Amino acid sequence: MPMSPYPVVCYAAGCDAPAAYKIAAKWSDGTTDELKTYGLVCAACLAAQFAAACAKRTACRLAVGETLDAPGVYELSRGGRDRALIRRPDLEAQLCPS
């Protein structure tokens, strides 16, 4: 189902800028897999929201058989499905240098 025509705004508190990125992590229960969304954010809020997503992932408790990858940054695009989103490892490296 395509994204609706209304604007998607940043999830950060007090920000009403258009969202440009999806912060999400691949989740699976062994049978089903999907992207677990931590937030939709604008470029200005990306660093703080990515750090918050990483902290949430660290605190996450998984059931037996569940897996949850580290959060990633994906370009948000209208009309596409999660599997078609473009991941941005270059941004991830800038936000969370090893």
C-alpha cells in the first residue's frame, strides 16, 4: 500500500520538519521478519534520534528465538515498502563510529 499523501513529519519532540530518514532494525521471531521502526526523522534530528534508538536496542529484551539487529538508517521514500528502502551505512558510520 503506498504511503498516504499527507506529510510525514519528524518524530522528535517539538520538530515539525519533514521526515527524511527511517531509523529501524531488522527483527525476526524465526518465522517472520520485518523492520522494527524506532522513528522517522529529519536530517537535523537524525544524530540524537539514532543515539536514542541505539540505547533502546541495548535495553531491549528478546524472547527465545527472536533476533534484533542494530538500528540502521534508511532513506524514507513515498510509495515503497520497507524491503525497498535504501540503507545508509555511510550515515550510520558517521553517527556511531567504531
